[in-house]
Amino acid sequence: MGQITVKGNVAPGLESLRQLFERRMNELWEDNAQLCVYVGDEKVVDLTASTSDRFSADSIINVFSSGKNFESIAMATLVSRGLLDYNARVADYWPEFSQQGKHELTIAELMRHEAGLAAFNISINPSDLVTERIKQNSIGRIIEEHPQKYQKGEDKREYHAISRGWIINEVFRRIEPTGRTISEFLRVDLSPKLDADVIVGIKESDRSRITPLRPLGIKRQILESLKPRFMNRGVNDNFLQLSGKMLRMAPSASKSTTIGTPPPFAGFRMDIGLFNDPAIAMGETSSANAHCSARGLARVAAMMAQRGKLDGQTFLTEEAWTALHAEPMTSNMGLKTIFTQGGVALFHLPPDAGVLDKGLNRGREGFYGWMGFGGSLFQWHPEKKIGFAFVPTSLHTTDFMNERGKAFQAELLKLI
């Protein structure tokens, strides 16, 4: 995709990580990427790769579902203040939510993608997702009146790819004493105090700092997977590996309750490029449109890796941090996933691991957090006190478990 230039620094002892980053950035189809890592309070990796001088470590990019971690952190701050119990029902804080039989749903179930609201039966007008309209209950009203729908079978867990953030935002603003949304919490509280460039719902002044996403076509990725590695294959998996993963994921995908539902945003067909549109980017869709730099994400991850503390400041109480990471439960979500009651995944390789389990977990054991469609990673490792962030602008949509970024996590675990 053009000659890649790598800039930045790594701490002594991590030179092999820089070498791996340089090699992978030039081997795979990449145009811009950021990699930032903290160990404790120290930033030990701060690298960028780019084909353009316009891209820097301070550029912000849409990180898709990596933004789901902000939902979990925002809710945990309510636990810190004694305002939220994960075992309580959503309707205890939001009585109108109980309509259509939703009265028994707990906060923990919502956080674990078990709400039965993976997709709405109506498209959302992007103008209703700006903060002012959210506070007028434009989205809340739709959720209140919406029925649940679960997949057939025993697994209640289904990935709430976009809707989880809309629902959690409504819960958060009803409990937060000043009525703030998650976007306002990040702008007013978390971002300035942590000195972390992380945004949900961009402002006009943010637009010039955004580097747009560049999705790679599915057909192009499949054709590229036919190449052997020695011919400079530009995607992570070869054709057999990719086909095997797709076949294993197909049965769960065929049962999805999202099949046949309207597109999430009114006036837009479901296409990844729509997330570059200012009308979408300016709304509060924390599950799919957080705009961040790897430096910003790594700062937040460093705080989480140190149990809610960074640079002498406390952002979460010990009790709240522990509660967020407590009660990990395994269930099938297309992939076998382990989610805590606070809504973050724990990565752990089981003894009977299959191909998908290995793709998701091997090389990032002990990390918590989540990842974004096509590439981004925003995770933390409490045992080793690692805060990790990888943010590319080239979207490899067939890299289902974000394994090209996982290569850097695996190298880190060898070195730290």
C-alpha cells in the first residue's frame, strides 16, 4: 500500500518489538498505524507507521468496538460512587425500561451482551444521537418500547455490536448525578484528568485531526489469502486458515437475531465507510465510533492495568475495579467468550482450545478489555501492569480476532 515509514521509540529491552512492528507494517497491507504500550506508569512503546507525513502519533482514528471498554469504565465509576450494583435490574434505575417483558434483565446481563437487544427493529436517525437529543430521550424512548429477542438454543449471549452502547448510555445518564452522558463523562472527566485523547461523539473542532478508515474489500482479502507468506501475503491468514475460521463461525452467524433487521442508521446502508461520515461520527455510539489515538487508549489501559490508578491519581476504587473484573462467565457469541459482570472480556486459552479459541486467546492470555472491527486493540494486563493499544487505519475485515495486532501482544508477553 506504499512505502511505510516507522517512527518513535521503545524502551531498552523491547527492541525486538520494534523490529516486529517494522516488519509487519511492511509485510501486510497497511497505510497508517499506531502502537503504544505502558508498563506501570512508564510509556515503554510509542510507535507510528505511515505512508504519509500527515499521520502522527496524535492523529485520532475510529476504533470501532474498542470503545466498548469506555462503557464498562463509565459504569464502574458509578460503582465507585456507590450508585450502581451489577446484580440489580436495569429497571431499578430506569423503570420505563421494564416494558415488553424486560423487567428482569440485570445490569450484568446487559454488560455481557445478554440483553436480547442485539439489533433494533427500527433505524436510528443520526441526528437523534447527538448529546442534546439523547437527553430529550430520543433513543431511550425507542429502547423502552422495544421487545427482546434471543437466538434459539441455550446461549443468551449475542454480540450487541452497536446497540450495547446506546442502551448503556441511557442507563448511565439516568444514574449519573448530573445527568451526563458517556460522551460528556469522557470529555469532562476521564480524558482531561488522564491526559488521554479519547472521544465519543466528535465536535466540529475534532474533524481536522481524524485520519479516515480505509476498509479493504472482502474479495481482495480472499484473493490475497491465496498467496503463500514468502510471496508477501498482505493479510494475516492463508486461504485454508481463513476458510476454516469462516466455516466454524457460520453456524452461529446463521442463528443471529440481527438477520433481516433494518440498518442501524436511517438514511445509510450498512457499510463500513459510513463511519467516516461526520453525521455518524458526531453522534454518541460508543460501541462503534470512539475516536482515539493509541497514546490515549494506552493511558486509559495503563490506569486499568494498575487497578484504577495512574500517576498518583485514583480513577476507580479498589472495590469498583474488582467488581468490574469479577464473575467472568463463558458463553458462545459466535466465538466462545469470557465476559465479566462489568462487560470486559478476559482472554484465557482453555485446555481444549479449538481453532477459534486459539485465534482469540493465544498470545494475549491474561489481558482484559476488547477490540475493534478490522484491527484496533485496547486491552490491559493487570498481572504484568501492561496497558496496550494498537490502532490501524487499514481495516482487515477478515481478521476476525484482530490477530495482526495480537502479534505485538504475544511479543510483549515474552519480554515483560
